[in-house]
Amino acid sequence: MAYAYVLDTVRTPRGRGKAGRGALCHVHPQELFAQTLNALAERNGLDLAAVDDVVAGCVSQTGEQGANLARNAVLAAGWPLEVTGVTLNRFCGSGLQAVNFGALGVMSGMQRLVVAGGVESMSRLPLGADGAGQDGGNLHLRRKLFQVPQGISADLIATLEGFTREDVDAFALASQQKAARAIAQGRFTKSLVPVRDPETGTVVLEKDEHPRPETAQEGLAALAPSFTALGATQVPGSAETLDEIALQQYPQAQAIRHVHTAGNSSGIVDGAAAVLLASEDYVREQGVNPRARIRAMATIGSEPVIMLTAPAPASRKALRQAGMEPGDIDLWEINEAFAAVPLQTLRELGIDPARVNVNGGAIALGHPLGATGAMLLGTALDELERQGLGTALITLCIGGGQGIATVIERIERI
């Protein structure tokens, strides 16, 4: 089988996704992604004319993030006009899907060199900015299947799995502690590139802005649940609340216990990431040493009301393709959209928690929707190299009931 090789990865720091307040809020999302493209090119001495395509994940594709962001970022970066760009949306899995699509192009033999990644500026285009909601306002679909907001789905998972508020807060605290340790030890520096003001060249952010190393269990416990009022909201044109609609699908839950808060859910941030993928013939011809190869990729659909349970089956599917079992994976990156998601995945797959999100996750670091999957791949690869380990699996839950997973294997040469 042909492989796609990972030559390098870069990412920006994650800036707080607060309008007018985060360090990256004044940087256009095209420029955020363009800076990762140029950092990747400079670090690897790329002949830009050899790049076959640039693939970018982005969720809120409207306004400044519309108009085919990837192509405009290529132009903003000053790359040759012949280099193409395409933007995709698989919700929270978009950044990893961009990598997987790039890898598929390389593995097919139709492409030799692809840059893939993603971007999201949540300070400029907040969650839901495209106005489409979960189902695009399709009333016919809504009558067939009403998809509740993700926060309610996360609380439903916690209810069905028996995860208490103490459980999800403990997971969140561990995420903050692991991220603080990783930052103090410089574990992110290999892939991290500073963001500069496009006009002045001044550095505006050079380290992750969202982590709260001072977080304590008492502070987490004091936070109010985020989705109680939302769950009690009556659906327009119906006598039912959002919680009641979810419980129709899962009556065994009896009542949804709302345990997720701002402290144990993913942070809202800005950021971008890019991954350089190459074919074997490109690697041999150029005499470059790849850092990893992609062993397997998979997506899978799941029930769309509970929505967020697909990382486990997606991981199983990818592992089957690779001829592996969960115990064969050295490191796992399971996106911390909500604390219940990685907790449920850990339980479902029987994974050793010590191998999961060892440098913290989106609860501490933030989740820049379209960029996160590519960021997680880079984080996993850097940590494999730091520890001298072999394999990692990256997986994310996805709105609408989907999951995505990618298995990578560290190598030094082919």
C-alpha cells in the first residue's frame, strides 16, 4: 500500500476567542492560515511550485471565513498563482479531514506534495455565525429527526454513562495541569510559530493564551452548568423542551443531569495549523526525511441526537484498517469537546488514561474548530518524538453524529 508521509507540522498559538479581547482577534483568518503556510515553507525550504494543493478545514464559512478561505490564504501568503486551495467543513473534524483528504490525494498517486490543515477565528466569527444551526433550518429534516445542541448531547452522555459533576471536573482539572506542565517544559515549541501583525510584522502572540494553570477543583465546582436553561427551552412550534426531545430518543436516562460548564468544556479560541504531506517518490527524489507516515484513516456516522459518541467506533474502524488494537497505540489525542466525550471513549475502548492527551487538551488549550484536528496531529507527533514512541491515534467527535480518526506512525526515514 502507498503511504502518505508527514514531513512537518506547524501551528499558531491559540488566542482567546473573545471579540475585541483575544490577542488574535485583530488578525484576519486568511492571514492566520497564510502565516502557517509560510512558516511551513520556510522551515522546509519548499519549492512552492511543487505544491499540488492546499486543503483547509473551516467550520464557520461565512463573512471573513467565506469565499474559499484556503485559496485566499494562498494568495495572501504570496505563493505562486498556480497553487490551488480548497476549504472544507466536517464540523469539529474539519482540520483532521483536511489532512486525510490531502493524504488520500498523495496515496492515490495523483498528487506528490499537499499542505493541509485548518483555521478558525472564533473571536471574529463565533460559533453559529453562519446562521445554519445544526440542520440548516430544514424543517422537513427536523420533523424526521430533531438534533439538539451539542451541550445537551454531552450532558446526555454523562447521564447515561453515570459520569458525575465531580468526574468531569476532575478530568478538566487534569487537562489544565497537564497543559501547564507541557508549556513549562516547552513541549509545544517544536510546532509552535508566533503570529505577527500582517502590517507591522510585530509579534502579537507567541504562546497559548487560553490555559488557566491556576485552576483548582474548588473553582471548577463553583461554576454553574452551562446548558440547564437551554435544555429547558421550549422548541418553537412544539410543547416540548430540548431536554424532552433528547429523552424521547433515550428514555432510559429519565432526566438529563446537566454537568458540563465553561470549565469542563472546550475553550473558545482562534488559531490555525498546517501539515506538510508528501508521497514516497517525492521523499526519495528530494532526499528528505519524513517524521511520520499515515497508517490509517476513518470516518463513521453515529446516532445524531446523542451526536458525540463516534470517536470510539471511528477509532476501531481506523485500527482495523491498520491491523491494530487499541493497546497497540502509544499515545491518544481525543478531542476534549466536552469532558464526557474522552471519558466515554476511554471507557468504550479500554484505553489506559495515562496514554491519553498527555499534554492536556481542548478544555485547557481551546478548540479552534476547523484547525483542531491538524493541531492534535502535530501535538501527537511531537510527543511521539519526545518520548521515542511509535504510534498515535487522533480522533474527534463531530456535530450531526460523526467521528473521525487517523493513525500515524513515527519514522525517521523510508
